[in-house]
Amino acid sequence: MNSKNRLFLALLSACCLATASAAALSEAEINSRVNDLLSRMTLEEKIGQLNQLSGYGYAPEMVGHIRSGAVGSILNEVDPEVVNKLQHEAVENTRLGIPLIFARDVIHGFKTIFPIPLGQAATWNPAIVEEGARIAADEAGSVGIRWTFSPMVDIARDARWGRIAEGFGEDPVLATALGVAMVKGYQGDDLTKPNTMAACAKHFAGYGAAEAGKDYNTTWIPEELLRDVYLRPFKALADAGSATFMCSFNDINGVPSSGNRKLLQNILRDEWGYDGLMVSDWGSIQQMIPHGYSENLRHAAAQAVDAGVDIDMESYAYTGHLRDLVEKGEVSEARVDSLVRNVLNLKYRLGLFENPYVDMASAKRFYAPASLEAARRAVEESAILLKNSGTLPINNSKVKKIAVIGPMADAQHDQAGTWVFDLEKEHSVTPLTALQQMYGKENIIYAPGLEYTRDLNTKGFSDAVKAAKKADVVLYFAGEEAVLSGEAHCRADLSLPGAQSRLLDELKATGKPVVLIVQAGRQLALMHECETADAVVYCFHGGTMTGPGLANLLAGTTNFSGRSPVSFPRMSGQEPLYYNRKNTGRPAEGITLINDIPLEAGQTSTGCTSFYLDAGDGALFPFGYGLSYTTFAYSDPVLSATEIAPDGSLTVKCTITNTGKRAGAEVAQLYIRDHVASLVRPVRELRGFEKITLQPGESRTVEFQLHPSDLAFHINGAQTAVEPGEFSVWVAPNANEGNPVKFNVVKPAEIASR
């Protein structure tokens, strides 16, 4: 670095230290300053604030954009020295000195990588999610990133959709609780602090319902379903103060989100009262043209402005056409002002006018020991024990040699999962490394068998089988590479890719106990594999500390407490598959599977009910499922009343006992069912959960409150109702188990008459 740059950065650091303690402004102060600034801005300067560009260093072209006021925010610039130099151009070399916002897709960690969001959902622990977001904000903030495009709270009911990895699963109540926790972790209690980031609730809305599980695909969602399921987490994040929202790529009932005034203006702004910022997804304004909704980019710009998209990310629609639209009277300058106001408001909320620069003295705060420990705990709480025939935990006194096999045993890159642009894979601790440290290298026999998960070359099978024969137990690490999930990485076939299932069969044929450990970005169809293996552990891509977390669980140092946030299919053809389905007029019963049908059987001989001949009915493992090294017993729920009015509430209590011989954590899950309604209701709906830790023999009573909002559903657009009738309620370990008890919602007059 030359002396001129050293002096420049020293001055910036001094400036940072002088302003780092600037107090947050009140909303009234922010509004006053925004109004004053807006009154002095030219139309060109206003349009520039609505333009977001991807960074490419301290390049002349980017400097030119900044000095001309043609850009208001930059994404994908993570070098703090470059961030400060670009910020200096905005603050010192433009007429009004409006600072830039630097943004990045920080989805499940910046440098210290936590489990993918779907894995974090398997913890059923909002505190874990909040802590991971706080660490991500601290690490990313140390290089100048003050805005992340996370959390994704799209409800995903189809495992074929690649972006299921980025969300919290199939249930809106679970997604709501974890999404709110993530917002809190990113934003803290004061967004002016440089170790916080503005959260972004995405993708608004219905993106997870993409037809056929294919990314960017169309969605058709009745408004009642949209509000009951897909909008529920977004409403909660708006109420929780998520600083920004992002619209989605998909069209919803024929109208792309980027031009959807009903969604972005009528519902989000007018009905919910949201006053934060709305950003487009990458190029999504331009993409309304191939959707067939916009005639050209000029038309798309007008539609996006009308809908209320404040920032155009990489479509160049606003910079290319907004001035002409205003001058010709097709868009009012007052409408432009309303968008710019949201951008400036965010910059004031972030404290960027008072403290625009990265403090180089404390830049690059990565991999703190406490952060790595938190990432390890997240892995331990996210891993799900799906099957155990007594093979686990690995008893060190009985097991002398362990065969470690499979393409995911030592995959430093792939164990991190999707959306980790800032991964430094040398910091990833793999299962192989952790097991060698735990049991000693001399006791671990490593033979991958396959080089990567899609590998069809079986040349390594013989070495893997030899390793298995020499060992007391086989740990087979299979799954998906990181690139097989995430945006635009959808799969029609949800089986293990490559020759992984064949390798499992050969390992099982050795007669040695085989533990299958799957690392993947989604739930896979593993019916054969789960029948074959002696134990099955499912770990959604776990990030930096995957190895130590899994090693502790396999050894029994830590107990399993992960519970599935999704329904596992038996076969790919069952998708979309989700627990909170509605019943049919002919529910599945008397199932006759395809291989049990007699020759020349009559057409109705298998029964006329709702199931698949080759997959039966229901999930291989239901939503909320997970085993432990101990066992738990549930009492029947006890209700505070058997009748309530539509505006009444109900207390539900259940005693849970650890009936095993070691401590463990259990997730008590509260479900309801409205049996008869004017619109058919799901067979079960999650309405609450609590994760508790119990010592052997210990009992604890969990208590839930059911409020009218828990019993209500949408019947006419935004209108909700709690209808009189019979309800069932369960407190259970998953969506398939538990003993229901019943209560009735009755009209107040009926209660008074009794």
C-alpha cells in the first residue's frame, strides 16, 4: 500500500473513532432530515438513490457512477479498504454527500458458516438462530456490509425446489418464530451500531409455491391460502421491524411481484402499515418482460414504481427510463419522492450519515472462538436422528476401529452448503478431521469410495469395502454437494445422486453395522437407504463446524435434539408433501401396495381411497420427527376449559417425562384441528412449540395459550373468522403422534345458557 493510501485510511479510521458512538436519531429527527434532503435533491439525484449495482472494486466506471449520483447502494463489495474508498467518493465528492449502503447475501454466516437455514430450522430453537445472525452481522459489519438479503421466510412444501435450503421449512408458525429471531440477531436493538445489519424479509411473496418445484416458476395461490400460510411469516417480520423487504421473481396469480401493487402497496403498506424499504430481486424488474407482463423496460419501470419497489437491483430500469416517465407525466415526482424517502430513511436508521466508514482498526473480525463454539452447537442441535437400531452412540470401549467412508466425510467446501460467497473452506472442520481428533488417527480407516456425491465411478468401492471389513463400525457420509441446492438448483429426482446407494448396499453386505450420515440441502427420498442402514443421521449442510458437531453426537458426548422442519418423502413423486394438508372425501385406508395386488384383480379391489400404489400414504418421516438417545412420555393434554367463545382463549398443559437413562432435549409441539368449517381446514396445524431439557426421570409441564388468532382462518380476502364447532388439540413429539383432546368453540349466548 502506498503512503497516500495509508494516510487516507488513517484519516478514515480517525473519523470512524470520532463518530462511532453517535446516538440513534428519533423517527421525528429522521423524517425532518429526510424531508430537508429531499427538498434539495434534483430528479437525477433521486433516481440515483433508487439504483443498486453489483460492485467491481475501486474502478473508474464505478467511481464515475458514484460521483454523478447514479448509484445509492452497492452489493458484493467486501474489501473494507475498497468500501471506504467508494464511500469516500460518495460522502466527499458528491454535491449532497449522501452515503452508500453496502449489501451482501449473508444467508447463514459470513466467514463463520452456520448450518443452512433449513438446518437451523431443525433446531427448533430461536436462540440458536438469533445467535447465528448476530455473529454474521458482526463479521460482515467488520468489512462494511450493513445490509443482508436474509432471512428467507418463503414457505416451501416441495423438496424439489432448490431454495428450500434457504428457508425454515414447510410450516408458517415455525418459520415465523425463527424468522423473527433472525431479524433480531441481524439488527440488534440499535441499527446505528456498525456490527449490525439491516435484515431483508424475502421473497415477497409466494415464491416457495413455485409450480413443480422449479425455480422462478409461476404460482397460483388463492388469497385465503396466501394469507393463512405464505404471508403469515412476512406479516410477523413486518411487525418485528425488519428494515427491508425484497419482492420475489415469480408471478402470483398472473402478476409478477415486482409489479404487484396489490401485494406491495395495498397489503404491505396500506393494510400492514409497513414503512421500511422494498428492494427488487436481481434483475426482477426487467424480468417482467419475459413474464409477458411488461412491454419493455420502460413499461416495467413504470409498473415497478407504481407497485412500490424502492430500489432497482441490477435491472437499470429506473436509471434508464424514470426521468423520461416523470417528464412525460406518466409517473409523478411525488411518487418518486416516496421511494427515495424510504432509501434515505434506511441510511439514517443505519447511522451512515454520522458514521459512514469502516473502522479499519477492528476490521475483519472473523472466527472468534465463541463464534466457532456457537456454530458447533448449532450443528449439534440441527442434526436429526432418524433411525437407531442400537448402533449409536459409538461406545469407545467396544469400538476400536472405525471405517469412515463416503464423499461427504471430508468435503470442506460442500459441507458449508449453498449461498456462502465468503466461504474460506480451509476453516471448515470436516467429520473425518474431527473423528481423527476424537478417536485417534490410528483408529480411523478412511476410504471415500466415491470422490464426490454425483460420482458414478465405482473404482473406489473395493477399498471402501476392505476398510469396512477391518472396522467395528462403518460411518458412511453421503448426501448432496452444495451446488445441488439453492437458487436455480432444483431436482426432479430426490434420491441420493451418483452411485451412493450402491455403495451403501456393498457396505451393508460386509455384515458390519453401518451408520448413514446424510449431509444435504433438502430432504431426500431415502426409503431404501433407511431400511438398509442400522442408524441414520440427517444433517442439513452444517457449515464450518460440521465435523466437531457430528462427532460429538455420534460419540454420545452430546444428545440428538434436532427435529425435522419438513416432511420426508418415501419417493420423489409424492412431492409436494407437507403435514398440514387437507383431508379428502376418501382418506387413505385399507392400503394395498403395488406388489401385493393379485393378478387380474378387479379395478376396485384395492379400495377407492387416496394413496399411491407404490408409496402408500404419508411421509417416511413426518414433520417434527426426531429421535434421541433417551425416550420421552407425554401425558394427555389438559385444557382449562372444554368450551370457549370465538373471542376466548384456552390454556393447554401437558406433562413430559424423560423415561430414559440420560439427559435429553425434547420439542413439545402444539397442534390443532378445526373439524368442520365453511372452508375445509388442514388435518393438523402447528400453533406453538417449546424445546425443553430433562434429566433422567425428570418431568416438566409445558403450557401453551391458544388465542382467537390461533383458531381463525381467512374466509374472504383479508377477513378472518373463528367459527363455532369442534376442535382437537394435541401436544405431541411430531405431526403424526399424540393423543388428541377436544374442545368446542360456541357462541357466547350458548355458554351463558349453561
